[in-house]
Amino acid sequence: MTDADRLFQPRSDDADDATMIAEAIGCVERFTDRFNARDLAGMDALLHFPHVILSGEQLVIWDGPGKLPASFFDELSRDTGWAKTSYQRKDPVLVSPRKVHLLVEYTRDRADGSIASRHRNLWIVTSEDGRWGIKQRSY
């Protein structure tokens, strides 16, 4: 098998789709728990690096943790009224060896329960070195 073949045909393992989906969704839920706790280091611990963000047409690659400023949550709250994030959907759209693509829908909610914003994104969660982490997010 050539390097190109390996790129387009990743090796398979024994994990079944249901197990991989459960692991990927669990990772996203743990990330959201850390997000709602305003825990930047805890969020970083649930990412894989390099971490890829595609926001519109802008591609951002984080080579390691610590890319969000310490003021991130204060600014988010001040600018939008955000108090917590709530997920409505985490649906698998593609499952392949050690990787799950999830369609995620969530709201950023204010303290009074009103919705500050709605989001629908594609997140890719991968298993690397025995650990599930979010590898890519498309906004």
C-alpha cells in the first residue's frame, strides 16, 4: 500500500460504529461541561492538536493549547449575555475508523433562559493514542 493509499484508506480497527459514536458524543459533552464551567484548560484537554477551525472560509489551525484569551468568557458574556451553552442535537453523519463526524446544534443561552444565538456546525472527533478528542470544527 502506498502513502496515498494509506491517506485515503485508513486502517480499520475492531471498534464498532455504536461504540465510536458514544465515545465521540461523550467527548463533546465533556467539552461542553468544561465550556459551561469557563474552564479553558479543561476545554483544551478535550481537543486534539493540531486543531482545525473552519469559520466561514477562514481556516485557523491551533498548533497547541492556550489559544483562547483568558478574557474569552468575560467577553462572550458581556457581548452576548451568554450564561451557558445547551445542545439540541449531536447527530453522527459519518463514522469511519477512529473518527466520527457530528452535526451539532446548540444554543448560547442567557441567564434568564432566553436564547442569545443558535448554531449548527460540523465537528469531527477522533481517537488518537487511545483518547477521543475534537480535531476539527466547522462554523
